[in-house]
Amino acid sequence: MKGYWLAHVTVHDTNQYSKYTALAPKAFEEHNGKFLARGGRCQQLEGGEHQRHVVIEFPSFDDALACYHSAAYQQAAAERAEVATAEIVIVEGV
């Protein structure tokens, strides 16, 4: 079954966040991640509000986890840590 990243992000420093956006795609590509939603129009209906919402599809739940734990993604995440608030969950498809 496919795996999905669901990410909700609020960026506090767009200049510094660009370091994350320059590094993260390498990890997604290495694990065959496909963006289904990234940014774009949204309407908050429940829960905490964030600026950006991202859905990335992977061939499997394990691929999605491997991407997150990869050295390439962890390098990107380190760049994001101080300049954005992120909530990321990985779910298995049906």
C-alpha cells in the first residue's frame, strides 16, 4: 500500500526556509515521492492554522518512512528547524 506524508507548515523566515526547499526535493526524488498538494489555496476548518499544506505520495508506507529518516531529508529538516513550525505525519493508504 502507498504511503503519504501529510505536512502542515508555517514559515517564520522565508529567506532561511529557502535552504530547506533547496535540499528536501533530493530526498523525495530518491524515494520516489510525488507531490499531490503543495501550498496552494486552502481553507482551515478545524485544528491549528498553518500557511502551507503538503501531501506527498510514496510507493509504500516504508518508502515514506525511509525518506523521512534519510540523511538527505534530515539535512533539509535541520535547515527548517529554526525557521518554520512543521507538523508531519506519515499514513498508509487504503
